[in-house]
Amino acid sequence: MSAPLQLSLFDAPDAAAVAAAAAPALVPVPAVPHASVSGVAPPAAVPAPVPAGVAVAFTHPRANREVRLAQCLVGYEFRRARRRTIGFVVGPEGLTVSAPRWVPRAEVDAALQEKARWILRRLHEARERAHRLGAARVDWRDGTTLPYLGEPLVVVVDPRAGAAAGGVLLRDGAEPALPGVAQRTLHVGLAHPAQPAQLRDAVQSWLKREALRVFEARCAHFVPRLGVRLTRLALSSAATRWGSASADGAIRLNWRLIHFALPVIDYVLVHELAHLRHMDHSPRFWDVVGSVVPDYRDAREQLRDPVLPVFD
């Protein structure tokens, strides 16, 4: 028997969306989903011109050649490969250039100059993203902060919480919090000083339990409204998908969605439930999504290029 048809949140109706960027549009993190949900992602902004006389350097850790593009000195990794064209890849480490064995260096240099604008834009984007990822790395200690349902959550090492279910207790502030100010605290029943790995594992386990609880509650709300038959709901830790649906009525949702506000969670969940009626991204499918989540485009934009907490 063949496997049931599956359709991911990232199966975009327009293939041009994938070709429009060197990296997919929804870069979960290391663990964050990357591809665009539908349509073509908006073009990346071109970085401001570098002031005259100011040299900006980008150096690949395995750089074996250098080139000056505008006011930028770029050290890149050069490879000879079995291919017919000159290829450029900009990743977290920098620029890699691959060329056929028969292409002379002068032709490679000319191609670099021709693609200079694109290369510099991608290098700036990669550097900015690396900075964002670095800032998102969690320092596992008493008082660290994580996003939970779109709001900051302060982690508190509290041995008294050991008696709570799972050894973790969530407390909500009595007064409304100011924007960006944590109102919730998560009390983790560990002794001082807690080892970072212990704290990470306890918090991650709690977040997964919370994700399943929230997803189940939202399914109970939306399934009757959509008139679909849900056979199974499961958590996913996929690196490239926020969710997926199968023709047999099962859906999977990435537990990292628990970091987002409820409207974003609702959009992804409804997106997958709508696939139980239309296993495509046709206008009929989007009509179903919009019938219960009319502002789904706003929620989808928040998934374009998120940087989630880096746990490891």
C-alpha cells in the first residue's frame, strides 16, 4: 500500500518563491522552518552603499581567494567542480564559488563583478542573521527569558516547585504587563545552582507539553468550524516545516510554534486542517483558511524569517 499523501505548510503554489532566494524564506533556526508558505517572498532589501574609503571585509573560514567588490574585500572559498556554469553560494560561513575546470580565473573574476550586488546583499543578510542567532542563544541560568505565546517568560530556579506536575510551575502576574515586560514566570523545581543542561531539559519538556495542550485546545475550537475529520495530532521537531497534513486526517505541528502568539499558532493549525478538505494551495484552499482566520496574511508574515531561541 502506498504511503498516504502528505502536504506541508511549505508546499508553495508558485515555484518561483523557492527560486527567488538563495535561502528559503522561513528560516526556522537551526531548527526553524525555512521555506515560503505561498507566493513569492518580498525581495530582500538592498543594503545601503558602503561609504567611500570604508572597507568591509567578509572572509570565509576556508577562503583561498580574495576579491574586491565595491568597497568590500571578500575572501571566498573557490572550488573546481564538474559543472557547466560558475556557481555562487552564500551561507553562514560566507561565499563559496564553484567553477568548471576549464574556466579561466579571469572569467571567474568577471562573473564575481557581475554578481557583486547580489553577493554583497546576501553576505550582509547572512551576517545580520548570524548576529540575530547569536543574540537568541539561551543562557541557561536563573532569570533567563524565553518567548512563550508571544510574550516574555522568565525562568526561575525554585526548589519549591519540585512538587508541581513535571516539576515545573507557571505563574501569571496579577497585573497587566507593559509591552516587552515579562508577566509570567516559570518556576523550575531544581536545586541551586542548577546545571544548564538540567534547566534546559526541564524547560524544553514543559514547552512541549504546553504546545500539545494549546494545539489540542485550538483543534477542538477549529475542527467543528471547518467540518473536517482529524484522526491524529502529533508534535514535530522538524527543521524545515511548521506543520504538515496527511490525507488520512493526521496533522503534525512543530512544537516551537509555542513561542509565537496565538494568532500565528491558529494560522498554522488552520492551514493544516484546511488541507484535510483541499490537498493543494488552490483558491478554494485559501478561501477555507480565510473563512476562519481572515487576517492569516499578517500571521504568515511573522513566519517569514523568525529567529527562535537557540537551545543548544
